[in-house]
Amino acid sequence: MSLNAAAHGIAEQLVARAAALGVDVLDTAGVRVVDCGVQARGGLDAGILVARAALAGLGDVAVLPAEGGGAWNDWWPDCPWPVVEEHSTAPVAACLAAQCAGWQVKTPGFFAMASGPVRAAIGREAIYDTIGMRERPPVAVGVLESARLPPADACLQLAADAGVRPEALTLLVARTASPAGTVQVSARALETALHKLVDLRFDVSRVRAGWGRAPLPPVPETDLAAIGRTNDAVLYGSHVVLDVDGPEADLAALGPRAVSLASPAHGDPFLTIFERAGRDFYGVDPALFAPARLDLVSVETGRRLSFGRLDAQLIARSFSA
């Protein structure tokens, strides 16, 4: 099954349960737009389905309770916030080919960061030259992070870019400052780890499975504050574990290389960094993006190598600001 076909099945679940999930289903120039948190109230369950669709159904997503104890939060036993956890046994396809927010949607008066498997249908990003997985599906599904619902021209442009008829495109939309938007952005720790490996020129085809965890921020009133909190959650509060095959020496070398290439902005709250970049997400130093803690587990030997650490104090300041 293609990435987009799998995501389409999850989008159908959202539509079928629209009233219960608090989402609205709209027709914009023939494109099906599912409002999960712009004008609709949405909720955590809607956010979980949006995150799963962004992963093309190749990963599980859950919201775990605060202070739950047990093995699931051993990296932060006294975490006072709920935790978003994702897991995938096909992380390269789920995260790099589908989930990554690697496409911008721009039309007069509208901007959104686009993610989900519609990117594989568009196929213009350089990452596909490395991992393959471009596709020409009969249906396409995209996730838009935006404070506005997409107008007709943006919907039609996305359909044209993806090579599908307008009625074959489904767009799941939520603003960052919404329960669904906060969940789907926080469920990107695993994606961030894989992108860091790509930046370090590591062969990500060696990654067999992975899971990530990040604290779920309280939803603030403004999208700007939500952008700060959700990115702080991943950059300073997340934990990712990857099962990797091949030479163990390659894994040990990644830590020093990551430190040498780290962004000088690391350690500052993301909102401060974002303001310095003129509130342009794509103007932020790409080297900044990495999970707070990364564990690499050798498939052959079972040895675990750990890099980085969480910054609980920065997260506390960010979430209470």
C-alpha cells in the first residue's frame, strides 16, 4: 500500500467520526478539508489521528498520562506533563518520506507548513533523492499547520503539485495553538532524530525501528507561544531510541560529530531563536533540530549508546510562560 493510500484510510476515520472528534469536514474547490483545530474545537484524539496520518499509518501515536511512572517515562520519572509517544518499525518511510514538515504552501494571504505523505506525491524535496519513495498515488493526504483554513487557490495548487484531482486530495488542518495541533507537532521527536542522522551523513537505511517521547505542552492562547512550547518540548525534553544495524563503531562516532556540528543557538528557548529568525521557521539554523536525548541500540550486540540530556528547567519555564 502506498503512503498516501494508508493515510487516506486514517483520514476516513476522522471524517466518519467527525462529530465525536470535534472536527468539521469542508469542501473547498473540490478538495476535502478537515478542520481539526482552526475553527473546530478538535481534541487530543483528533490530534492522534492527524499524527498517525502524517506518519502514513506506519507509526503508532499515544498520549500517556502525567507522572505515570513505569518504564515508559524512565528518562524523566517525575515529568509533570502528559507525554506524546510515537513508535515505528518503518521510521524512514514514516518520518522522512511522510511526516516531515518539508513543504511550504504559499499563496497571497495564506501560509502553512505542509507535512504528511502528500510530500511524496509532490516529490520535489532533495531527501527523496536519498531515500526514494516518491509516488504517484490516486489519492493524496496532507497535514497543514496553519491558523487559517486554506483558501481555494492553495487547495488547488496543492492538488496540482501532487498530481491528483482536487476531489482526491484531503487536507487535515490545525493551528499550533489547538489540542490537535499541539499533539501532532509534539509527535515529531522521532522525525527530528532521523533528520539529524541525515545531516550527519549517516546511512538511515540502517535504522530498523524507533520510538520517541516528548512532553505535551499546555495549549496557550497564541500560535506564536504554541510554536515556542512545542519546539522546546522536542529540542529540550524529548527522548528517542533507535535500533540500528551495522558496525557499532559508526554509532559511537556520531556523538562527537553531532556536538561539533551543533547550532550555537542550542540552549536558548525556541521562541527567542524564532524571533531572531524573523519568525521564519525555515530561517532557523537547521543544525538546531535534534532530540534532547538520543539512544542508539546496536541490533547485533544490544549495546546502547546515549547522547544528550533533557533540560527540565527550560521546559518548565517555556510551558509556564
